Amino acid sequence: MILRIKKEAAKARFQNMKFFTEVRIMAYVISDDCIMCGACAAECPVGAISEGETKYQIDPDVCVECGACEATCPVGAPHPGE
Ligand code: SF4
Ligand code: SF4
């Protein structure tokens, strides 16, 4: 019985770890190199990018870290956050 409980607890811990590994997404961010061309916003599949005061910005709650903005940007401003 105790062995079974320990086994279940270990399984639950593993599933929790797996869950956090799978959902842990680090949103992209846009550096000050942005020249505000808007190309990344047009390519973002989830509409996470919008025009800010001095550069475009990424909503970290929306970004799915697909990398499309990084691939599109002419100056390499978008990059994975840390
Ligand atoms: S990484 Fe993908 S989802 Fe995130 S802002 Fe860039 S294009 Fe949008
Ligand atoms: S593609 Fe690059 S330069 Fe253009 S708005 Fe996006 S981050 Fe800025």
C-alpha cells in the first residue's frame, strides 16, 4: 500500500515537471535596434506584436515563441527573452 502511494506520488511529481516543461514559454522581446518597420507584426501568427512609443513591442502573455518575428526583422531586433 505504502509502495503504491509512493509510486503514485512519484508519478504525480513527474507529470507536474512534464507539465511545467511543456508550458514554459519564454516570450520574444524586441531590442532598441527596432526601426519600426512593422514587418514582424504582420508575420506574428498570434497578434502578439504592436507598435510602441519608440519601438514595436511583444505581449509576453500572447507570444508562442514561434520565431517568425526574428526571421522577418531586417535588423535582428526580436530575440528570445531570458
Ligand atoms: S515569436 Fe512568434 S508569437 Fe512571439 S512575437 Fe514573434 S512572431 Fe509572434
Ligand atoms: S521587423 Fe524588426 S525593425 Fe521592423 S518593427 Fe519588427 S522588430 Fe522593429
